[in-house]
Amino acid sequence: MKLAIQFLLYAILLVQMAACGDSANIEIDRSEYHDKLRGFWLGSSIANWTGLPTENVRAAPPFFNDDDWQKQIGREGQFVDYVLSNAPWGADDDTDIEYVYQKAMAQNDSYLLSAEQIAAAWQTHIGLPLLWVSNLAALGQMQNGMLPPATSLPENNPMWDMIDAQLTTEIFGAMAPARPDVALRMSHLPIRTTAYLHSEWAAEFYVIMHSLVALADPGLSRKEQVIWMAQEARKRVPDWSYIADMYDFVKAQYERNTDKDNWEETRNRVYERYQVQGAAGYEYKYPWDSGINFAASIVSLLYGEGDYKKTIRIGTLAGWDSDNPTATWGGLLGLLYGYEGLQEHFDKTDFSDDYLITRTRYNFPAAPDNFNDMASRSLDIIDGVVVQGMGGKVVDGKWLIPAMHSDIVRAAVAETIVPWETIEDTDPRWHYNGFTTADQQWNASGATLTLGQADCLAEITFSGTAVQYYAFRNAEAGRVSVALDGEQSLVDLSNNASEHGQYYVKVFERLDLSPGDHQLQITCDGEATPKNIDMLSIIPLDPAPLHRQIDNNDMH
């Protein structure tokens, strides 16, 4: 009750500020925020590298628990503990695309990146081999001339509902301090480069929280600050989205749990409710789904209660794509604590400040960058955001930011069913003659790719009204004949757009099929050149309807 009253009073204060015109300016010291931005980069990096050893190791029971901390339970027996001594901090996909976006904003002298500017930045700096899932699908489209937001639409990107935007766009919140409305405007196209609907709102949830750090009431505890930011971010998500259901469910489980150290019980309930039972219209596909990872992130956020170490430990052990939620909350809490606050938290004053973007991204100087300079460049961009985007001022080393004149606006999207469904190359409906399916193909969908050379045959019968064939295009690939209900088309799988080829590329499509069963045959030519099948995407006859909470009593 005390916490609820504090939140109410703080909300009333914000509304009063918004009604007062110029006198409602929020004052933020640039030098203090510089320390916070350094904390954002350091916090993200610590959490990213702490979470990496357990990435996708456990996506179903038996899950990890607190007893597994500081044990050799990671991939290939890696030891799991806080990673504090990297020097330099290597770039990874949880931090490097945000670095690219910051570079693009500075280079284009614009806090609002256009679709063309985003596509140019991606094609200059982002590519294989260290790129996956929806990011990879979007890049191939941009290489072929498509622009955001079309690169996120389900008919173009079969990975639209994956985690990608949740780990590439949080920085836009940090660059719009105290103004989530501006943060949403800045992040819209970057998010829609890879995400749509539910995955889009999960990413916006994170962006809003980062923006709200600057408004967190210093009179509240860190636990109270984090809960307030999350409750504010929840306002953005339509109630019909499974992202809303996941937040509400985890929050209810946290509140009813008398043992706040027993986060594992809520994690296990998340697995049962969403991955097994498919509540709220969610259909589990991969460990890197947007949905299941968002739910796991809320478990670590709430049970972490604003404590950096506890939040990152829980996130690392929670399961699924564990380095991504940890990196998000590491950045958020790093922004909240600041660089000096993280030093105090870990009782460590010799963190490396160096950051090596060239570990994963291209066409940058070979020498390491550093968090201090990265934060300074952010300040320059924020100056423009404050003046041009917020109508504020930069005076005597301070930002004077007009308060929002309205509450966070819920996304005005009607309840939507996305009809497209994927058929993996491992689906039992496929019949292969001469093709072989290879696993651990991490750039391909489902981490599998079905390969053949001369005179191979693949057949599948599906029921639906549309079909798309996705493949890996590369310079060495040959040609296949695609026959749909006997009507043949020749498809060339070769492509010179990238040294490493293009994954998730749509090479064949037929829309407006007559409702019913259809037979698809893929036949390799007689040349000893590589051919492949990554996946199909179809519109089935009866797309699965969205369904409501399976057990409303379980929410309370």
C-alpha cells in the first residue's frame, strides 16, 4: 500500500508539471548524465558477457536455479559468474547494433534516422557471420533494395516475432531522457527494421524504461524505481498482446510469492503457461522468440528488485536466450546506477573502459573505442534531441527539458492475427531424396539447413492459400526447379551481394492459391553445385485464432 501511494503521488506530480508550461522544465546535468551513459555501456557489457555462457543452453526443464551459480554449467562446461575483467570489452549483437545506430545519428546529424539512412548504416557496418534471425532476414532484404518498415512485415520477414529489436534499440530511450514519447518516435523505424506487433511492443517497453531512468524519483528505492518504470512502460502495450499478458502474469506471480528469492517458481510457471499451454495467443517457436524471452526478462527484473548483481544472476540462469535480457537490464541498471555506481556496487575501480566494435562489425577503426568517448558522443546527439525533438534548451551544462503533456499512449492497433506460419526444413511433412539436413547452422532458421547438389528432390504437401520458399543464396549455389501443383518455375540460388551469402532470402512466392491441399516439389539441376532449403512460410486454411488467458485465476 505504501508503495502504491508513493507511485500515485509521483504520478500526480508529473501531471502537475506537464500542466505548468515552461515552469515544468526537467533539469538534467549533462556531466552527471555522462556518467550514466558510461554506466549504460559498461552495464550492458558486463551483463552481456555474463549471460553468454548459458545462451540457449536451457529452453525447457531441467532449468538452472540459484544453486547452479558459479559452476561449470555453461556451453562446453563454461564457468558461470559475473564477467568483470574483459579488456577490451568485445562487441556482441546486444551492444554493437546500438553502436552502429549512434554512429549513424552522428554521421547524419539527425536524431531521427530515415529508412534510407538505416539501410545504408546496416549495409556498411553490419553483416555475416555474426548476425542472426530477424536481423539477418532484414539485412538480406536491405541488400536487395527493401527499406524499413517493410523489412519487418511477416510477408517479408518470417522471423518478425523474434527477439532481435529487444537487444538493438534500448539506446534510443537513453538518448531521450525523461521523454518516452520522443524515445518512441526516435526508435520507431529502428525497431520496425526487424520487429512487428508483439516483438515491436516488447522492444518499445525496454525503450520507454530507459527513457524513464531520468525521471526516477530519487526518494524511492531502486526496487521501487524499477517497478515504477515497468508499470509506466506497460501502458504502451495493447491488452490483447501476449506481451501484456506476460507482464501482467509475471507481476501477479511476483506479488503473490511470499518468498522473493524463489524466482524459479515463477520462471517455471512462465514455461508451463506460455511455452507448453500457449496462453494469450502465444505460440512458442524457438529459444530466441521475443515472447518467452520478454517473460523471462520480467522475472529477472522484478525478482532482481533493482539490484544489479541479483538481476543479472537471475537473468543468466533463467533460460532461453539468456544473454539478451541480461544485457538489456544491465544497460538499464547501468544507466540508473551510473559508472561510479557500478564501481561501488562491485567494489572495483579498474574496469576496462575500452570497447572493440571490430570484433563483430565492419568498417570501423581497428583500435578500441572507449565508453567515455562513446558517452560524450551521446551527449552531443542528446543536445540535438533536447532542442529539436523536445523544444528544450541546453543552458550552463544542463538540459532544460519540457515535461510530457500527456501520459504514455497505448499503441492503437486493433487485435490482429498474423496468418503466416513457418514450416521448417526439419518438419516431418518433407520427403527428401538426396538432400541431407545439417544442424548447428546458426545463421539458418531453426539452426538447420537442408543441403543437396545434383538431381536431389524434396516434396511436401501443405494445406493453405499462400506459400514462400526461403533459402541461402550465395556465389557458389546452383539452380532448382520449383513445381507447385505441377506448374514449374526455375529458381537461381546464386547471389554475389555478400561475401558470406544471404540467409532468410525469399526465392519463390505464390499468393492467392485456391483453398485446399497443394504439393510443392523442389528439384535440383544436374550440376554438382550446392542447393538448399531453409524453410517455407505459408498461410494455412484456418490461421490459429488468438485465445485469451487460459486461467484467469492464475493471474492473481
